[in-house]
Amino acid sequence: MATTRAHSRGLVDELQSSHRFTLGVLLAVLVVSLATSGYLLLVSQPRLASYVALGKQARDAHEGMLDQETGLRAWLATGDRRFLGPYESGKRHTRVASDNLMAGVHESPDVTDDVLAMLLAEQRWRAWSDRAANTRFTADERDDGTLTAFLLGGKRLFDAYRVAETTSTDAIRSRREQALDRQQVALVVVLVSYLVLLAGTGAVTVRRRRQLDRRILGPIDDLHGTVQRLRDGDLSARAEPTGVPELAEIGGALGQLASELDRASRDALAREQRLARLADRFETVVSVGREIAGSLSVRYVSATVTSAAADLLGERTTLWVRDDNQEFRATHRSEDPHGTPAPVHLVPSALVQRAAAEALPAVGDGCTAYPLVLAGMVTAVLETASTDVDEDTEQVLAALLSTAAAALESAHLHSAARELADMDGLTQLPNRRRFELDVDTEWERCRRYGRPLSLVMMDLDHFKRLNDEHGHLIGDEVLREVAHAVTGALRTTDTAYRYGGEEIVVLLRETGLEDAASAADRLRAAVEAITVVDDPRLRVTGSAGVAARHATMSHYTDLVAEADKALYDAKRAGRNRVAVAGMPAETLFRGTAEGSVTPA
């Protein structure tokens, strides 16, 4: 229990304890000083002064007695009264000194008996001296021994006085020396008391210092070190537990402050990381926005946006775009290669329909559908296999989809506006002007991202002869059937154009040379399989040249030139075949016989 109380003492308790100890030391010093001063001033010094005064009075009285005794002897020996002068003077001095001795002896009762004995002996001798001073001896009395007997009587009295005086003086001297000894002892006692007090104070001070070091200074140093470590950025620094309540409270406050700073630091770092992620994501949005802003292809915009959304969400995504019939059709899935359209058999789910109807995100069946709204109208819906999307990601996704909605609508409107100007009225294929715009755009995209791009140039065999022999109406019918056959044999990402006359050019996106050659042979076979409704006897064939973009090309016209050269290689090789730029003609795809557009 005592240990617990000691360890729970606070700074105030320690300071009060030190204060009490200091007051105790000062009080002890004061008591010793007062006791010493009181003893010296009230006891020792007055007693010593009394003995010194008694001694002085005794000496004065003795000197007076000697003067009297000397004067009387001379008087008695000579009869000359002049010798009575010293006697009278000594008598006065002796009387004054004796009176003082009588007054002072009351303050020193331990020598009273001796002093009174001396005074009585003095008084007896004084009675003899008074008689001697008034007696004149004749010559006969001197001769017959009277004077001598008188003097001997006085001598005996004076000798008795001398003995009493010596005893009294010795007693006074002894008492004075005893008083001095006691005073010295008192001083020694005081000195020893001071030394003991000093030693005790020093021992207690050392003990208190050790206690303060352990209880106060140690924890304070630990707090200072903790503050220094916190100042240096070590937010894990904590003060050691201490039994001093005030220091424990400060240490706890420092720990709480460090925890709050650590939490604030982590929050700041998290915010910084969050802002960095947001910045990266918004930069992606801006980059995607720049990329799709100039695109007039709904499929390209769909593929770019779907891929970006999949990267953002970390889940598969599908983009459903509203067509001219107000139906939603899938234009691209993130798991498909870039540029590859979604399968045509896909049907929008009820979740997609609900998001489109409510123009709000819809969640259900482990998926989320986000509408792309432009001017209050839902133009598309992004479907993703994710239901747990944080607020930051949704903000970035909203920005992406807003950009995508504008880009899709722009592409759709531009496509509708340009369709009449860019379409061939006879074949309903995009015309040469449209081809040059698209191939230029695709060329730049492939050059920037290092993507493959191929071109097929096809020409109908002996088409001029058909027009001359069967008329232009049959020729137009053949061109329409060829356009239909070619379009049906293409992927949704590929585009066929009427380049001019009986020439058709096909733009194969994201396609290498070998796949392009295969695609060209499929087109050749599709043309060969045409049956002209108005004249089933006609047999239609075509020749094709294939070229792919490579590093030595500087412009898309180089691609067109190589495909055109390959086309004429196929013509020279016998028609109804496919020639690939840069490959021998005998290694290429070919038909079973020389093709022509002639009656069967």
C-alpha cells in the first residue's frame, strides 16, 4: 500500500514534500540558532560577564587593601600623617569595590560564601586599620614593643584577609573558567549540531534527488525524448508509463496527439493517393475524350469507351447503343478484341432496359447498368459485372460516360448527316470520298498505336463487256448483287466501299496480311457465287489485290498503291484470284478457272 501511494504521488505532492523538507531544515537551523544564541546571550555570556566583573572588583578591592596596608605601616613607623594619604585613597577604592562585590555576588551565588568570607576578613582588618589610623605611638611605645604587638595583630588580620582573598579570587577565577569551558562546549555542541544537520540535510537531499530522478526527472526526460522523436516525424513514439499523475496525463495527451497526427497523416496520404488515382483516372478520361472526340465511328467509340470502363472498374463491360429503331443493341464487349463487334444475337437484359427507362443506374443480379444520358435522353447503357463501386470511381465513370454519350451522339449524327453525301446511290456502299476519310483516320490511329491495317482492292472481271452486251440495267443489277455479297462476307468492323466503276475497296481494321488474304479469298468466292435474278445465265467473277500497312509506308496512299498493284497482278495471272502484295502470284488464292462476266 505504501509503495502504491509513493508511486502515485504527483508533482504537487513532490514539490510540497520538498517544500516541507526545506522548511524543516530551516526550522531546525532556526531552533539550533535560537537555542545557541539564547544560551550564549541569556545564560553563558551574562554568567561569564558576572565572573569577570567579580574578578575585577576583587582585584580593585585587593589593590585598595594593599594601599591601605602600605600607608598604615609607614604611618605607624614614622608618625608622619602624609603616609595616611594612600591609606585614605585605598580605603575609598576598597569600599567602592566591596560594595560592587556585595551587589554582584547575588548574581553568582556559587561564590557568595568565599566572597563574603573575604569581605568579613576585610572588615575585621578595616576595624584594626581605622584604630591604627587614629593612633600615634610614642617613642617609648615603639621601644617597649607596644607598636610591634599592635603591628603583629594587624598582620594576623591582614594575613587572614589574604587567605580569604586568595580563596575568593581562586573561586571566582575557577567559576569564570568553568563558564568559559561551558561556553566553548556550547559552541562545540552548536558546531556539531550544525554538522549533523548539514550531513543529515545532505543525505536527505541526495535521497530526494534520487527519488526525483526516478519519479520526476526520468519521466520528464522521457517526455522530452518523446517530444523530440515526434518532432522528428516518429509518430509511433510514446512516453513510458509513470506513476506521476500530471506526467502520466501529459504522456497520455502526447500519445493521443501522436495517434491523431498519425491518423491525420494516414488520412492525408490516403487523400493524396486518392487524388492521385483520381487525377490518373481523369487523365484517362481526358485522353479517351480526345481520342473519341474526332472519331465518326460508333463502333470505334464503343470499343474505346468499353475498354476504358473495364480498366476503370476492373470488370467486364458491354455497351448497348440505341439504334434508329429505338432498340438497344450491343456494339462492343470489353472481353472481345478492340474493333471486334459484339455478337448480333445478344439481347439487352431487363436491368439494361430499366436503366434506360429510368435514366438512372440500376443494380441487380451481380451487375450494374449505367445510362449514358445526353440532353435528357438515354443514348446508350453501359453494363458491367460489378455492384460494389466506390464514390470516386463512380465520379470518374460518370465523366467518362458523359464524354462517351456526347461522342456517340456526335458519331451517330455525323454518320446520319454524312450518309447521303458519302453513300453510293446504286450499291448503297460508302463512296470513294468516304473511303479516303476513313482510311486516313484509321491510318493515323494505327500509326499512333502500332495496330495492323489491311486493304483489299477488288475489280469485276470483264465488266465493260457485260455492259456492252447486256445493257447498263443488267450491269447495275450485277453491281448491287456484288455489293450485297461483299457486305455479307465481311465482319462488322470491316467496311466495303465503291471505289469507282466496277472497283470495290475493303478496309480491314485490326487485320494482318495473312488474315486479309483469307478475307479477300472469301470475298472472291462470295462474288463467284452470285446469281443474277434478271439473268441467271450470267457468271460473275472478280479479282482482288491485298496489301497491309508496314513500317516503310509513309501515307495511306502507299497502302492503296500496293493493293492496286496486287490487283493487276491477279488480273495478269488469269483473273478470278487474289494476289497479295509482295508475294509470288503462283502461291496465292485462285479460282478454278479463268473468270469473266459473260453468259454461262
